[in-house]
Amino acid sequence: MKVLLLKDVYKLGRAGEVKKVANGYARNYLIPRGLAVLATPSALKMAERIKKQAVRQRKELNDQFSALAERLEGMVIYFAVKASEQGKLYGSVNAQRIAEKLTEELGEEISKHQVDTQPLRMLGEYEVPIRLTMDLNPTIKVVIYREGETPPGGVDGPEGPSKPEPEPEPEPEPASAEPETEAEAASQPEAETEEAE
């Protein structure tokens, strides 16, 4: 069945395009949700107008989500989970858990439908795309590690890079100490080399 898309449909096409799809997909999903109409001659006359309108809406959405896409790109989130000796998880890290973690860290709502992944069932690092719009699909890294262990990479943990502790300042030498003479300084390296032998 041929349909005219009224809105952008992920993995199918953009608004204003005519696509051939399965009858059930069109009747049960696309048409009832207002994503497409049957590709009749009268509907095809609207195609150009729909394309222009969709381009304008797409630009507005891209402008709206571009800052969020920049924050998401390259972001790393960590999950400490229980797993078997072979690295198989007891349960899984699914799109819902990833979306909740992103919402918590960013303070902006990310839906589970925007997380483009199957449930993750093994320990490791995964690249997961986040679908904000048809054009903006930033990729995040999901690190799954065993509870009680250090996440891969060691230094970076769930709290971010560890900060080195400041070194204590050396104590000033007491004023009563006499400065070393050149002869004493020269004899010290010889004493150290004799002890080494």
C-alpha cells in the first residue's frame, strides 16, 4: 500500500514522501496516529505543501534541540549491576533505565522511545544513539560494570574524573639550621654510592 507521510517517521521517511508499506503497518499504525494518509491523487497534490511545512518544522526542532544534542554527544553514563562470572547481567540495562539516568543527570526529559537500543545484557561499554529529531542523533557511551568493582578506565567513575589531592606544602626549615658547606654536599653522594655497593 502506498502512503503519503504527513510527519517524519523514523526509519521510514520524511514528511511529504510517498512510501510503499505493508497494509497492516499503514492501517494499524501510520494512518490512525496521523503520520500518513493513503496516496490518492488528491493527497499527492498536497505533497509539496507538506514538504515545505515539514522543512520549516524540522528546522525549528533542530534549533530547539541543538544545545541538548551538544551536551549529550560523547556523554558517559555508568551502571553498577550484578552479573555472573561470565559477565552476563542478572537482568538488563534497558532503554527505560538509560532514559531515567539521562533525565536525572541532564535535568531535561528524555523518553525511553528516544533511546535507540535493545536491552543490554552483558558487562562492557556500549555506544547508544539518542534520537532527538530526524537530524539530531547524538551518541552516548553506556558503561556497565560489576557492583563493587572499579568501572573500566579506572580513573573516571560514576562521579566523574577523580580530583588529585593537593600536595601538602613543605614545612619551612628552622632558622637555626646552618647552611651546608660545599665540602659536606660533595661528600654526601660518595657515601650514598658506597652504601649501594
